[in-house]
Amino acid sequence: MADIQSTHAPAPKVILRSDYRPPEWLVPQVALDVALDAQKTQVRATLHVERNGAHEQPLRLDGDALTLVEVRVDGATLAAGDWTMDDEGALVIPLVGDAHVIETLVEISPAANTKLMGLYASGGLLCTQCEAEGFRRITFFPDRPDVLSRYDVRMEADKTLYPVLLANGDPVEKGDLPNGRHWARWTDPFAKPCYLFAMVAGDLACNADGFTTMSGRSVALGIWVREEDLPRTDHAMKALKDSMAWDERVYGREYDLDVFNIVAVSDFNFGAMENKGLNIFNSRYVLADPETATDMDYDAVEGVVAHEYFHNWSGNRITCRDWFQLSLKEGFTVYRDQSFSADMGSPAVKRVEDVRVLRAAQFQEDAGPLAHPVRPESYMEISNFYTATVYNKGAELIRMMALLLGPERFRRGTDLYFERHDGQAVTCEDFVRAMEDGGEIELSQFRLWYSQAGTPRISVSMDHDPATGTAKLTFRQSVPATPGQAEKAPMAIPLRLALFDPETQSHSGDELVVLTAPETVVERKGFSTPPILSINRGFSAPVIVEMDRTHQDLSFLSAHDDDPFGRYEAMQQLMVNVLLGRISGGPLESAPVIEAVARTIADPALDGALVAEAARLPSEAYLGDQMLIVDPDAIHGARDDLQAEIGSALESEWRAIHARSARNGFSLSSDAKAARRLRTLSLSYLAASGAKDASELALQQFETADNMTERQGALAVLANGASEARETVLAAFHDRYAGNALVIDKWFQTQAFALHPDTVEIVEALGRHPDFTLSNPNRARSLFGAFGGNQWAFNRKDGKGYRMLADTIIALDAINPQTAARFVTPLGRWRRFDEVRGAMMRSELERIVAAPGVSKDVLEQAGKSLQG
């Protein structure tokens, strides 16, 4: 027996997209025989390998943290000298001939696997996570997405501990064994990359249902959870069935197996995983009921269930050639799940929510040291590229292509993509080419969106000639320099726009202008007075628009723009302009904002949820993004002052909204969800106004709420303040939900996000709370991940927040490097802050890089943050 688990990590190697070569050996068939045990699992793998092309290279099988027991080739056991291990832990076997059967037997310890990659233990379950490179922690294999194999899996385990045995594909047979053990066999008829392999064993209950496909096939559906969680799975099941029907209706995609299973696990690095026929989910994206889940949680469950289901075609049936093409599946599938959620609810509000996430995460990424193209050119650790750029900006690229093609031609393009590449591992270029061929369009310049990092900036100016009634619009585009890309070529940027006549309060039509040059001039006639421009309607392109617009113009658009996103955007920009004026030392010109908010909340024709979004002040982080040097204290002070003035000036209106929405009985209808949004918004404005009974109103809402949305909303309002009720409700919330991990995560997160002067000390104390652990990714994110996003608290002048987060990253890196690496980003923004804060942040990054045994996950993120 040879223990090949290395005691230290090899020197990190940079992987280049330009170095891609096809696999030297293919593995068309795989058989796994797995004897499951939490302490010691044995995996016997039988690989049918075939030489790919004319070469004399040996077979190389990736491995990590495996104890090798035996190697056989064509039935003959190899001696130790007949194989070698390379510096990266791979098993290397010289082979003569073009086809062989390779057998390996390895031992692994799921209980010791704190990285949560490969096969690991979670809450009494044994489960897998193989994307991106986790399969090599289960058995030796060419762990790359362009090696597609058909899997036959036999599992056996203690029947008392693990009565349910699940794997990819369809169940074939099962039976009992001596000594209280049992076995099950699953086969997947579709070839898939090893990152889509999945296996789960445990004591699970099933919410069973079914779906009949458009061709009349019956599919057995199952959502597997702990027995006590079963009542909280109905929403996920509904979302799954809605997703299956929607994908048939909108994309013509039918499910292809007899079984579709979802399993919820408590310890998971991601949101969920689309393994073929056996999706494994973070439990937070499966479990929901009114008592424990907010409306946002319900929406997230629906969206993530849809996302993973849609991957069956956009990711599984067609997969990535290499990990540089990650957005091939993720960008397309995010666009699909966003479209699905828009159809299931309010398209306008969904678009606002998606753009807010894009600006908060991806725009910051594009503007910092970790900026990279949607299709990156290099990486050290692929897990670091599961980013907002790959996912969210990638989705915007698909959205722009859909806009350029129109619905019918876009559908022809996707049909061609699915038909042309079914069963293949392909590239982003293959997708774009299918759009060109199917949609009869030329997209050569558009391809730059995949290769150029950075958020384009569009400078817009307008000149009006009253003599000719002509409005001349001049657009100038630029893309800022990013690490490794100093010079950028002009992009193809589709901008939807409309010119409003301020006298008639209308426009002559929505139009699409595609910018392709550094400067573009557009002239439109028929305006006796200067028109008012509504630009980037529906957020048609992921760009930053720079244009001098008066308070009057923005107020007009906030009242009259018939594009819902345009109306929201005008309101937000008005607030931003007023706040930036105050931050720069001017007076707080609150009157235009108060007038616009008053008009918006009084308009009965507007979607209530959109009203709540438009009337909410921009976040402190977003305001920081508008500044060359972020001043957290000035931003916090200005935002607090404006919120107080809006609260005071409209106190009677906020009270009326809060009282009216209290009569809202719980349901998931759009009106009911909108009422709950407005109720918590009105409570926050009343609290900001200094109303003497604000704490009493919040406490009353907390105590009488029949749903988590209103209860947590009241908790958040009280957590921001210093009233006596603050500690009372925090204790009551914890006592009420003790033992419910997902709700206790909310308790930690609410305090970490709180705009309270002592948040740093509060978070520090919560890190020592008996309920806190770094080993669970959800819990770690709920406290320290949330704290890193609290701009005012995290960037406190004394630097204590920086030290605390760096300490957390170093400690977490020893347990779970993937999760630790995701916490580096707030420190990487050190160039955006004043010299003193920047120096302290940089010092903490240097300390992280110098920490003994630092993982390549964290080293890459912290190193780039220092150098970029």
C-alpha cells in the first residue's frame, strides 16, 4: 500500500488558455465500486481507456489526497516500479497499445475532508462535490471537462446509517448484503465529464412527485432531505416542475432521464451543483416556509432550482472544453434562470435586482486588481474564477446577443447550438458562432466582450438646435485599463434609448443604437425644446453611462419614463447626485429627492415592489463606487442625513404604508410580496426620522409577524439602532430559532450587516459564540462574509476590521481554502481608500501571503490584490 497524500502543496503553477491541448487518453466507460464509510471509504475504479491520436505519451490520472492500494492493467497487478507519481500527485502509467482496462483501488476519509471537495461527510450524510477538480479526490482520473465518459456505479454501505444510496442517472438494481449492509447500482446513459459525477448516501426522506414531458414521458422527481425538513420542500418541488415546463415552452428542451433527484446538504461551498440527474444543493436553496424563509429566500430557491435544472442542457448535454470556457455554461444558464424568474414574477423588479447584483459585485471586480475577462486567459486555481464576471457579466453578454437578434432569431440560434453540439465539450466561440449562423448576424466585434476585461464607460452629450428642431447625441466609449490589458479596442455596445418631449411627456418610440466606434453621433429631429434622454433602457448593456443631467431631468424621468428600469434608474441617480454633493462638502439638497419619493409612493399605477426598490436609498458601497477615493464616514453620514430627512418629511405617508401593509395576509402573490417590501422600507424610514415610537413599531412588527420577511425586517431595523429593544429582539430571535441552522445564519448576518457604531466589536464577539463555526461555509459567510460587505464598519479608521478579517482568512484557509479565498476581495480594494486605510489593508494582505502553508486559492487572490 502506498500513501501518496503529499505533506505540503506543490509550488503553484499558472495555467494558460493558450496551452490547451486535447486529452491524450479518452475514457469512454467508467465503472465505480464504492464501499462507503465515513472514516475509510474504498473506491475501485475500472477505466476503459483509449489513446487519442498518434502519440507515445503515458496515461496520466490526476489524484489528490488518495491512498493507493492497487493498480491493474488488463487484469494484471502492477508492481510499484511499473507506475510513478508526478509532482502534482498524478498516477502515471506507461502503456503500449491503443486501448486498455485500468483498475485502481484507493482509500479516502470523507470525515477528514474539510475542503468539502470530493467525497465528504456532512450532517450524517456522505456526499460529493466534484466541480471543478474534486473527482481526483475520489479516484485517479483525467480530471478535465473534455474527457466524457459513461458511468456505471455500484455503492454499498451500512443500511442503518445510510439507508438511501443515490448516484447519477437511473437506478438499475439494489439488494441486501451480510452484516447489515446493502448495495445499489446506478447507470447514466449519457456521457459526461467527471465534474458532473455525484453520489449521496444517508438517512433521507423524499418529497416524491412526477412530471410528464412534452413527448409524454414520465419522470420521477425526488427532493431528499432530513425527515424533519420534509415540510419545507414543497416550494422547491413547485419550482422544479415550473422550470421543466418553462424550458420546454421557451427553449424546446425536454428532460432526458427517467429520474431527477435533488439532495439538500448542510455543508456546501457553493449554492448548488447540477450533477446529471442528481443535483446536490446547499440546504438554504431548498428549504423554505413562511416561518423560516424570507421572500428573498423563496425567490432564491426558485431561481437556483431553475438554474441547476437548466444546466441539464446548457452545461451537461453540452459542456465546457476547458475551464476557461466556464461562462459557456454559467453565463448562458444565469441568463436562462433570470428570464425564468422574470416570467414567474415581476420582470421589472427582477431586472432591477439583477442589475443591482451586477453593479455591487461585478462592476467592483472589473474596477479592481482581480479584473479578468469573461473568458479568462490564465489562472492559478480555477475555483477562484467562479466569479461575478463569469456568471453575471457572462449572462449580460447572452442578453445583449438576444437583444441584437430578437426573440425568433435568438431561438433559432439556441436551437442550432443544442443540435450542433449535443454530447460535446465546446467553447464560448462555438456558442457565438451558433448565434451567428442561426440568427443570421455578424458578431466579430461583439466577441471582444469575451476577451476584454473592464466595464465600458459611455460619455453622452446632447446638443439641441431650436431652429431645426434637431437633437444631436454624441456617444464616446472607453474601457479602462485592467491588469494585463492596458489598451482596449472599441466594443459593440447595444443601447436602447428614447427621447422624451417634456411638453407632451411622451416619446416617439424606443430605439436601439449599437455603438461600434470610439465616437458615435446620432441626430433626431422634431423637438422644438430640448428633449430628455432615457438611455440604456432595461439596462441593455453592462456599461457605466456618464452624462450631466439636472435634478429636473431626473425628476421628470422618475415620474414619466415608461421603461420601469429607466424610472428606477432616474430615481437612484437623483439620490446619488444629491448624496455626492453633500459628501463633497455642499449642502444636502434633499427637496428634489423628497418630492420624487413622495410622488413615487403615491402612484397607484406602479408595481409596489418597484416602488420599494426605487424609493430605497443607494447602498453605501454603491455610493463608494461613484467616488475616486472612498470616504466611508462621509458616505455614511450623508446617507443617514438624507434618510432622516425623507423619513421626517414623509412621516405620515410612511405610517400609512406601514399600517396598511400590516393587513397583508401571507401569500407569495406579487401584491403580498410587494406589501411586505414596502412595510419594512417604511419602518426603516420611520426609524431614521427619529420618531419616538419607531422602536415600538419595530418591536410590534417583530412580535406580530406571521412570516420571516417582516420579522427579519424588524430585526434589521432594530439591530441598526441602540434602543433597549435591540438586545431584547436579538435574544428572542435566537431563542426562537435555536437549532435551525439556516435561520441562525440570518441572526449572525443581520448583526454583521448592521450600521451600528460597535459592529466590529459585535462581530468579534459573535466569532466566539457557541453557535459559530468556521467549518460550515454558510455560517462563515453569514458572519465574516457579511462583515466584509459592511463598508462603514469594515473600513473603520483604526483598522480593527481589516485585522479581524485577515485573521479569519488565515484560520479558515487551513480548513477550507475555497471559502477563505472568497473573503479576500474587500481587502483587495485598498487602492480605493485613503492612504492610511490603504496601507493597513495592504499590510494585512502581505500578512496573508506570508502565512505558513497558505493555499494556492488564497495566495492567488491575495497576491493579485497586492500586485494588480
